[in-house]
Amino acid sequence: MINNSPNDIPAKESSLASGSGVPSLILLISGILLLICFSLVTYISPEFAKSIPLIDSPVLLLVGILIFSGVIFLFTILKMPRADLGRNQLLWVIAIGIILRLLMLFTAPILEDDYFRYLWDGAVTANGINPYTYSPQEVLHGTDIPAVLSELAGESGEIIHSINHPEIRTIYPPVAQAFFALSYWLDSWSLGTWKIILIIMDLATLSLLFNALGMLKLPSSLLIIYWWNPLLLKEIFNSGHLDVLVFPFVLSALIMASQNRHIRSTLTLIIGMGIKLWPAFLLPVILRPIISRPKQLLSALVLAAVCIGILFLPIYYSGLDGSSGLIAYGQSWQNNDSAFRILIYISDMSLDFLGYESFHKYTAARFIVIALIALWILYVTFGKTFRDRDLFTKSLYIVAFAFLVSPTQFPWYYTWLIPLLAIKPRSSLLLLTALLPLYYLRYYFEPRGEIEVFTNVIVWIEFVPVWALLLWEWRKNRVVLSKN
């Protein structure tokens, strides 16, 4: 078993093996409370329908429920001993997680609309059209549009009219498009079918976490971090975000790398990149153990380059101008950010000092983020020690840093950390489960003309406690290391 560091949630002596005692009572009460919370989410979800003005929707109640469920979750994680769950406890944990997911399966996405793009892209891809060629706006109002796209627009009803940023061509990579097309092929325009695909990939993630915890000789109680996480439940199974599709590929890649199957690991990670781009940050970690084996390293790098080139050829072929989702996202997306705002301020001050125009501050801040992430990856990857267990720990540190300095710190982006936190828990990062629901207060203040309350106050309430706890963990760890 991996020894706990000062940064980890504290371990306790366990009575879990017998499935009795205080831990079982905690699991029972926490599971019931989470069921109540998400039953309430199910109950209020119709009040967020598009036909209801946002100002009349119960946003404060939603945020309160999500924060309360996050507190329950954190209390459960804190109080549960680090040991294997008893048979009855494991069945209870899995059963509660399944019921919570089924509850969300039958709810309409609350305050989220990305799924409209998924359903439209799936229809386009399934009908043999490059989804990166035409934006939804071009399909609706353009000329010289293929007849099949015009027919699909008519069939989709309100779906194509509900896509956010319709002037931008899709950002989602080709493997994600394959999943969208599968959903369309199984049942066209069906959000329920899409969510079932997400649940299947979620179950694959759970299975791989079992595998990883067993391989690393870690207790099965850590599964609760993933399986009962309230933010994951909301963002994936209510909102329908695609991020869970990446998890099985990332976990499989790390497991295979720890078993010295680095070529397969590289290929698997690149498939994950075909869903979301962030697994690219982990490629150095995957390849680090073979840096002293030049032939194997070269083979992996050539494989990576070829596969990435082939994978992203449809995006390149369609053109990388301002209407490309990839370009637009990289150049201008910014929301719910904290550290990035500080970097903008620093860039503004620096540009003013150097005599440059201040409007370059956003571009400068993005270049600083890229540089910081690159330097952090190098630092984490080429640390003094590197063991099999380090693959998961270092991967968590890289993904967490990228999230924390990103211009876009959406709650569903945080879900990238959750499978890795189930292997390497950190109190500071787990705290985000209870704080990130504050993001949805944007939809309370914005319709009231008070968006500055969100941007100038709420965002800092979300992230300052996390940065403070990270700093405390770092200082405490240094003190322990100095004593040793």
C-alpha cells in the first residue's frame, strides 16, 4: 500500500472488512442523503426548461443542493477508513452510485446546452459529412450547402437552433465525433441514448479503477471518490458532457505504461486525445520510463506523431480560420477563471511598462499559461524518482495544474481530475467538489444585470480556499521532508 503523505486525506484504522460499525453507518446515512439531494435535483429540473425565463428558475436552490451534496461527499471521504470495503458495503456503494446515475438519466440538462452540438455533430458525421466543414449557422443561412445537411436541419427541429456559438464550426475531435455518430445511429436525436453511452463508459472507468487500485495495492474505499462524486453526477449524467468518454483511455494508458507496455499505452492515450485534447499533457509521463531506451522511445514518438497527424487531418483539411472551433477556443474562450485573471493583470502591467498596447494582454496571458504548463510538465515528469505508482500521481499533478491555470475552469473540466483523485486523493483538490457549484450563480446574477458580482466575487470564493489549502499542503510537506 502506498504510504500517506501529509497532503493526503488521513488514514484511519478500519472496521470495514467486517462491514459493520461507524463506517457502515456513515455510508448508509451519506448514501441516503445523496439520494435525497439528487431526487430534489430531479424534481426541480423541469423548472429550468427553455420556456421558463432564467430569472424565474430556482438557481439558488440548485446551487444549495449541489454544495450540500458536496459537503456530504467530503465528510464521507474524510471519515471513511482507508481499507477495503466489506462485501455489503461495496454493494451499497455501487448500488447508490447506479441509482444516482439513473435519476440523472431522466432529467433534462440544467443550465447546460453543449449536448445540442453533440447531437447535431453525430447526425452530420453519421451521414458521411465532415463535421468540421460547415458551422450550424452556415447550414441554416448559407448557400451551396449539401442537400443532406439541409434535410438534417429540418429533421433536428429545435436542436440546430439551440446550439451555442452557431457561427463556429465544431471543436470536438474525431473520436468524439465517432461516439456522437454512434448515438445517432442507435437512436437519432436522442439525449437519452447519448446518456446511456456515457454510463457505459462510466462503468468501464469504474472497472479500470478497480484494476488500478488492486494493482497499486490501494483500498477499495477510494472508489467512493469517483463513484459518489456529486459534481461528476451533475456534469456528466445530468448535463450530458462528454468528458467521461476520455477516462477509460487515460486510465488504460496509465495502467499499460505501469506494466511496461509503452507502445500500446501511447496509442491508447492518443485515442483519448481524439475525444478531448488534454491527455496530450500526459504523453511525457507515459514515455518517461523509456527515456533511457532510445529505440523504444523513438518508436513511440513516431507512432504518436503519425497517429496525431492522421487523427486531426479532417480538422486541418476543413481549414483553421477564425470560424474553426479549435482556433476560436484557443484564442478567446475565458470563463470562471481565477489564476488566469491574475496573469492578465500581470501581462497588462508588463505591456504598459514596455510600451505595448494593452489589448495584447489576453494573448500574452495565454502564452504565459502555455509556458507554465510546459515547464510544470517538465518539472513533474523529470523528478528525482519515478516508479509505477508515480504515473498516476504525476498525471494528477499535471492535469490539476493545467485546470487551475486555464482560462476556462468549467465544473465539467474538473471531472478530469476525479478518476486520478480516486487513486491519489488530495484534500485541496477534492474541496472543489463543494465549491465549483458556485459557478452556476452566474445564471442567477446575469439575468439580474449583476454579472460583476459573479466575476468579481464568486469566482474568488470558488478558488481562493483551494489555492490556500494547496499552499498549506505544500508547506506542511516541506516541513515533514526537512525533518526526515
